[in-house]
Amino acid sequence: MGWFLRRIAQSIVMLWVVISLVFLSIHFVPGDPVELLLAQDGATPDPAMVEVVRGQLGLDRPLHEQYVKKLGDLLRFDLGKSIVDESSVGKEVARRLPRTLELIAAAGLLSLLIGLPAGVLAALRPASLFSRMANLASGTAQSIPVFVIGTLFVITFAQLLGWLPAGGFVAFERDPAKHLLLLIMPATTIAVGLSAIVFRITRASMLDVLPLDFIRTARAKGVPRRRVILQHALRNALMPVITVFALQLGGLLAGTVLVETVFNWPGLSGMLVSGVNARDYPVVTGVIVVVAAFYIGLNLLVDILYGLTDPRVRK
């Protein structure tokens, strides 16, 4: 129990550090958000109006007062209001976050369906043609930028073959079939690189487990080969895969910017980019806090799983 509480406390401290760094870095970025807000057609805004708006938004207060207020708001789960249009950041995040999570979940599921079986088969026959071709394919998939893969998918499957729409978004409740069609290409684009990572980790982990004594003992006892592979080898090889996979999913929450841009998928990343361009402090802080909380939460979950499966970790 003490180990569990220590991990939660460490996660809270990490989240506080992220919030503090984001707050300070945003305020030290060149450019006045109020001037950007009031500037129209390149015209210089009236300095008096700039001061009035800055006072209305609370940006004229000392930095430490703004910091304390931001921490208090976040403790109440209040992400603030956008400087640009005064919309609720929390409501906009709640509207966009499920779209990005859906994209990541679909890509993660697809990558597991591809990477896990391929990694197991490649480990069982490491010198086979399949293993060599799979290694080559995974290295190629990891080396190609995601926006290149997305662009190739659009050209091939949308423009040349006409099988799938090029991009966009339709709510699932409005048109489930079209929603799923629009989800296929962005999710597959992300899954290409992620499945390559899952494949490599699974193959390496299986190669480490297969020569161990308990595997040889199970085979000597006459345990069926399928059971040896699935229940003994793969089960013990999954922990590194789970760790890397969870960390990759956490990184994808903020790393889907290019994919959402290529396919015009209105998720959380587009909100972050527009907030950075407009120097919209509450929007940028709110999005990054949500992303950081998600990422730290995944790390905490992986640590807890490790601790439950391996008592040595708790010690």
C-alpha cells in the first residue's frame, strides 16, 4: 500500500512540474496575446485599449499571482476561458478529446492485431523469409514520417482508387457508416509506425523468453506447442510490450497533430496548434495539462501493473 501511495504522490508532483513549466514557458514566449487579439489587418492596436483588455483578462497582474490563480483553477478542474473568443476551454477539450482518443484507440487496436502475431511468428522462426521481410517492413515503416504515409494513403485510396473519403469528420450518431469510413485512413496511418514498434518489441521479448529453462521444461513434459507459446512464452514476454505500448499511446495523444491536419480530423491537436498561434494561454495550458495528465496516468497504470505482477518492483 505504501508503494502505491508513493507512486501516486510522485505522479502528482510530476503533473505539478509540467504545469509550472508550461505556465512559465508560455509567458516567456515573445509576442503579446492581447496585441494579437486586437490587431486587425496588420494594424497596430491602440495602447490604451491593449491595457484595458489586459486588465479585463487579468494579464496585468504579477506573474506569481497569475500562477497561483491558475493552480487554484486547475485544482477545481477549471481550465479557464479562451482569450480569443471567451469560450470555455474545458468544454472544448471535452468535445475534442473523445475524437483524438477514438483515433488513438483504433490505431492501437490495429497495431496490436498486426504487431503481436507478426512478432510471435518472427521469433518462432527467426531465420525464415517471413522474419527477414517483417524486419525490413518494420524498419521501413518506422523511418517514413507519418505525414508522408498519410499523404500516400490519400493519393492512393482516395484519389486513385476512390475507395475511401480523403478526410473530414462526421459524428458517429449522425452517420455511423461514414464516421467509420473517415476513421480508417487516419487510424491506419498512425498504426503503421506503432505496429512496427509492437512487432520489434514482441519479437525481441519472445526471443529472450523462448530459450529459458521453464519453456524447455514445458516442452519436455509434452505440453502442446500452442499452449507453450501462448500461455508460457507470450504471457511472460508481454510486460515489455505493454510498457512500450502504453508509453507510445501516451505520446500519441499530443503526437497526432500531423495526422489530424492531413485528414482534417478535428481533435485535440488542432486545438493546441491554434492556441499556440494565437498565444491563447488558457487553451495551450489546458490542452497540455490534459495531455500530461493522460501520459502520467498511463505511466502510473503501467507501474501498478508491474507491481501487481512482480513483487520485486514493490520492494
